[in-house]
Amino acid sequence: MLVLLPPSEGKATGGTGPALDTGKLSLPGLTAARETVLAELVDLCTGDQDKAADTLGLSPGLRGEIAKNAALRTSGTRPAGEIYTGVLYDALGLATLTAPARRAAERSLLVFSGLWGAVRITDPIPSYRCSMGVKLPGLGALGAYWRAPMADVLPEAAGDGLVLDLRSAAYATAWKPKGELAERTATVRVLHSKTVGGVEKRTVVSHFNKATKGRLVRELLTAGLDPATPADLARALRELGYVVEGDDAPAKRGKPQALDVIVTEL
């Protein structure tokens, strides 16, 4: 199973590991593309500060992120699993996984990034600020930039098992599984169910969408479950106590299976 995650907007700082070496990151087929984005981002952030803030979409209170990006080549690093924080990663709780679950996480989790393309949780990276929605002056929109490198690398990383795609829309633009690989890909939407006047109403949740996704990945890892197909995933989540719908919908050739996880408490 390969689990595709979005990064977090907020990131931990204070890395004490050695300076960045892109050649030591996983998915080496992305190294050249990473170096290109890194060079563009550092150049942007060592130049006109107003231009950098505008390009990165930074409010006045976040302009310190520009200096962070300017120092990316010399800053200390931390494993990516420690860099990414926020609701999903709090719920996932990498630091408190059992040893077997942690090993499974290291094999299966892949975090998408506007700067790195995608990294595994063991990859040593510095804290940074660069979302997939950014348009760098020399490269344009990063979501479009990453499509070709990802198309060369990700199918091999996916292997022959399930792809559980939990990315947000912006990060999904960088790579979309195709053909047979798409047919063994599952996406998950979290819906909040509540009864109003005797009628059930369902709404898409945001904050708790991330928390639920983090929890379900943690529970799959902790239980040692490794579903091979979207149907297997639906069964595994039900075994863990989740209400899941959508697996009975007719499969669409060359398309992922969309699953809904229904929650009644937030």
C-alpha cells in the first residue's frame, strides 16, 4: 500500500541534522527536478522581498518565511515526518507508533510537496515554505511543473498494491494515477452525518476531514493491515469501525474508486 499525503502548511523548525543533500532523498528520479525548484526558490527569496512575499502568498506576519527559504541549502534538517505538523499529522501521531507500525509508515507514506515533489517520512529536509499552488517566476505553476517528473517516478513507487490517495486538490494536480494503476487507487471523502428534524443531512468537513484521515491511516498501520484493492480497503476500514460507502458503485475503467467515510461526531 502506498499512501499519498498532503504536507502541512505549518512546519516544525530548528532542525539539527546536516545540511540538505538532495542526492540523499528517496525517489532519486526526482533529484534533478528538486534541484531546479530549490534553485528558483532560493533565488527568489534572496532577491526582492516584496516579490517573494507576493509570489509565495505570504501575509506581513509570515515574511520571516522568506529568510527561511533563502537559507535552505545551509539550514539544519529533520526527518520529513517531524517537519510536517498540523491536524492530519497530529492525528497520525508518527512519534507514538509501535515499532512495526513505524516501519510500515516508513515504507508506505509519501508526502507531496511543492518544493520536493514527494518525500518519505525519513527523508532529511529543512523547514520551508512553498505550496504546490505557487507559481515560481522561471517555472510557472508547480503543480504543472511536477507532472512529468512524477509520471516517470511514481508508478514504480506504487508497485502493484493499493494507492490510498488522501491529498488535497492542489497536491493532486502534480500526479494522477492512470490506467490499471488508477483502478487500484482509492480516494477518501469524509462526510459529517447529522439528523435535523428527522432527516439525515451530510456535509463535507474540512478541519475534521484531516483529523479523520490521519486517524484512519494510523489505525491501518497499527493493525498491520495492508489492503491491496479499494474493495479491500473498504472492508479493512469497516473492520476498524468506520462507516464506509461507495465501494459498491460500478468501477470506472481507468478511474480511482471514491470512498466516503461517514462520521457522526467531530
